[in-house]
Amino acid sequence: MKYSIDKWHHTRPKKYFKRCIELFGEPTFVANVRHGYAVWKTKGLFTQHILIDENVKHCVPRPHFDYFYSSVKFFIPKDKVCDVLKISGSINYDGLKKELTARCGGIGANYATLYLGMLVASGKLSLSDVKSKDMYPRMIRGEILPHKKMAKKMMQLKRENNKKYKKELGLEFATYAYDKCYTKKKRTTKNKTRKRKGGGLNTDDVGCNPFLQNCCPHMAPDKGGHYRATNETSDFVYRGKTYLLRTCCQMCADAMTKELKENPAQFEMDYKPEVAESNKLYLSNKHTGVFIQALPLKF
């Protein structure tokens, strides 16, 4: 055996290490110390397996010890999280990583625990059915469904879930704890706004003046570095207030409005909007980041 675990303390995980290699191949990492662990990063149904040198006592569905963890990428809606966790003390959900994890005494019990969790999370099975029909121990014993067939059904559930919740899987917060990310609020002071300066020439060879709004914030400068001269005036709604926006054409104004509506985070990155104390909306050019317009408040 390439990896040694002779410094591990507990007999059960030490014996199961060989079985893990038979199932998953060589481990990704092994910590050969007392209370150490071994990790298998995998593709397919599971994201990883972790074998820990520990003995976690558990008396359901019968007295045994837990030490083997298996994780699946699976989003759980916030109204289902509590029901999933009530299936067993051996199931956990990481709301940031969007991973459902079972910790049992072997891969078979992990299959059963995760399968029930995925069914309840998907609304295909209720927690009351799991409890009233004593499904947890029966599923572990393979009485309801053999573990091999269970794995195929779990893969199907995972594909359905990951497709349905593709957006949620990419969120950087746990949806059962928060509704959105926190972002730093931009501080505006008189001193700060006085320091902001525009720059460059427009295609009429006139210097860009943010307060005259003579350079378009949407279009990139031409090959000579000239910003597009503005010709059109449009109403632009930002955070409930309407400002007067000037662009080189109506298409630019429409594109900016669309981006603000459909992807506000990207709009903030592109145009760096800032409301000044003078009730003007400062915008930068999307392509250069240069402060290009100070939109006056209309109403």
C-alpha cells in the first residue's frame, strides 16, 4: 500500500481505509497522524469522500460508529433544509458549498442517507413518510432498493437538481441564512467628488466635460482614442430617481438601461455609478473606467 495510516488511533477507520482504496482508488491526500484523515476527490455522483480517524457514536437505527463522509453537490431550497436534517444525525448540508454530506460507517449507509435527503429536498418524499414508514433503517439495509440501483437514481436526482438550480449553485451565500450578499456602500463626500476629473477628447475634437455630457459612457473610444460625441438625450432611471443621460445614439441608452435591469451587478462594475451630493449621477465610461458624465437629476 502506497499510503501509510499506522499512526491512526481508531481501529474501524483503519480497517475501512483498504476498502476505500478498492472503491475509489488512491486517495488525494492522507494525514498519517493521530486523528488524521484521508480524502478522495471524485467526479460523477460524489464530489469527495473523507475517512477520518474517529469514532462518532450513533444509536440509530442501531448502535454503531460513524467515521466515513460522502458529499454530493445538491442545492436544497430553504424551506426543505430542516426536513432534510431531521432525517438523521448523520446528514449535514453546507449552504455555501451547496453540498449534502452523509457521515456513516460505510459507503452503503451513506448512499441510503443521501438518497433519502435528496428525495426530501426535491419534494418527492415527505419527512413524515420517512419517519412513519421507518424508511431510514430499511433503506440502509437495502430492503427498499439495492444500493447499486440507488446510485443510478441519485445521479438522476443530482442532474435534475443541478439543472433546475444552476443559478442558486453559484450564489456566494447560504439561502437559508441570507437573501443576498453584503456589498460595500460607496461613500461620497464633497472632497471626493471635487477630485473626480474627466479626460480625453470626443470625436468632435472637443475635450470631454462630464458636466456638459459631451462624451458617451457606453461606446469605446475609436482607434485615435476619441470618445463618441453625444447627440441623444434620454431619461435614465437609477435607484428610483430619473436622470438625464446623453449618448451618441439611442441604442447606447437602451443597452445601458437593459444591463441595469437584467444584470445590476455588472452595471455597477462597468459604469461605476455614484450619486453625488449635488444630486448628480456620476458615470464612468464602460471601456476605460474614466469618469465621463455627471447626469443631472430630472425628478
